[in-house]
Amino acid sequence: MPTKRGPGRPIGSKVRQNLIEILYFYNRLHGYEIFKIYIELYPPVTMRLIYYHLRKGLSTGEFKISGIDKKTGKYSWGSTSENIMYELGEKANPMIESHVKVYWEKNKK
């Protein structure tokens, strides 16, 4: 007999856990960098889903903002660009997946 759960969706997410695995090794990245790494390591997702889970992870304490990098230049939307930098929060629980470690070791700068 299945165990009874409360109403609503479960709190955890496989996508968010995968983001935790990436940030565990890379320490500090902005959303687009995380997305590029994610699509090389895991099944394809949209960039919108990555940003959704980064925002959700901020509210659950799994991620925190470590700074905002502002760049100036000639962009189609204006003269500045902001990159929000993310790192692991206190509630993150990395599983330390070996394939992420291999990828990180192969690509670290």
C-alpha cells in the first residue's frame, strides 16, 4: 500500500539537484554558464527552465546570489548587461556525481 503524502507537489526537483551538482564543482556561475554546462551533462532542457529553478532555489535556500557582474557595451537592449552570479546556499545537498567531476576536471580553467 502506498504511503500517504500531503497535498501538492513534492518539494525536490531533479533539475534543481543537477544544478546543485554543477555549482558544487564550479562554486560561482551565472545562469547562462550553468545552462551551457547543464545541456552537455544532462538531458536537454530550456534556458527558461534553468532560470525558473535558479529562482526557485533562491527561495528554498539551495542557491544564493554571490554578486552581480555589470558589463557595459553596445547591446540590442541598451548599454549595460547584468550577470547574476549564483552559488550554493545552506540547504543545498550535493550528491557529488562522478560524471560532473570528470567534466569539471576536463574543462577547468
